[in-house]
Amino acid sequence: MENPKKSPITVGATEGKAFSVVGDTYRILVGGAETNGAFAAIDMLIPPGGGPGPHEHSQIEESFYVIDGEIEVKSEFGEYIATKGSFVNIPKGGVVHGFKNKTDKIAHLLCIVVPSGLETFFEEIGKPVGYDEFLPPPPMDPESVKKLLAIAEKHGQKVYPPNYLDKIDKPEHS
């Protein structure tokens, strides 16, 4: 008798497809193909100086858990320093955000996106690499930027200039 249930998905510590994306290494743990589009989980290694620039994706909710290291998260609502054990959620709706590793150590993040889709963007713009292999960020000449913007749009993303969030007013703390 055949079991109608789906078997669990297991991925070893260094298994899965890994891609160099903007100089970071993103390993797809599970994607929409395996979750029927429900979600994707991505293991992210962010080298010193790394991290994606300002972008938005209005139809995807994105969450990060900092496994190790530290990142500076910027959004149109301000800045947050996420250290080991921190959690960040970017809700659906198109919040412009980005993050940077401003330390001298690799930051390790677990990223969950609902629904899936972000992983296919990474697969399309990234270059296959080993789990802990880093490539330098690709050049951002006008032709490369035009290509990136078109691919981003195809995947429901919008990419902004690197200094876009620098002009955002920082919230006051009392």
C-alpha cells in the first residue's frame, strides 16, 4: 500500500544549491518547487561589507534570523542593528529595505520568505558557488544595472540606488 503523505525534506549542513548574489553566498534550503509555492528558506552568509542594497517586494513577506554576526538593517522607517539572536520581519506591502554587514566578521542569517519566489530571483541573478565560497560583487555598469532591474521586475522586485535610504529621516529615541 502506497503512503499518500509527502516525505520530510532534509538538507545537510552544506547541501543545497548555493549562489553568489551581490558578493554574498545564499544557499537555498527549500524553495517553492518543494513547498508548492508556500515559502522558501535561504541560508545567507554575508561577508564584511556585504548585503543587498535598497529594494522592495510588495507581494513577499521576508524574515531574517541572525544566527551569527551582525547586520545593519535600513528601511524607510529607520535603522536597526541586528545581532546574534535578533529577528527582523519585513511585511508585505513594498517596504523599501536593505542590510549591510559593517563588521569584520561574516554574518550568518536564516531568511524565510512567504510565499516563495525570492529564491528564483537569486538563482537567476546569482552565480553557482560552493557553500562557503565568496565571489566579489559583480560590476554595476549601466548595462548590468539595466539587466538587474529587468530581472528584479520579472520577479516582483524593485531595486533602488545604493544611497536611496541614506536620505530617510532617522526616528528619534527618547
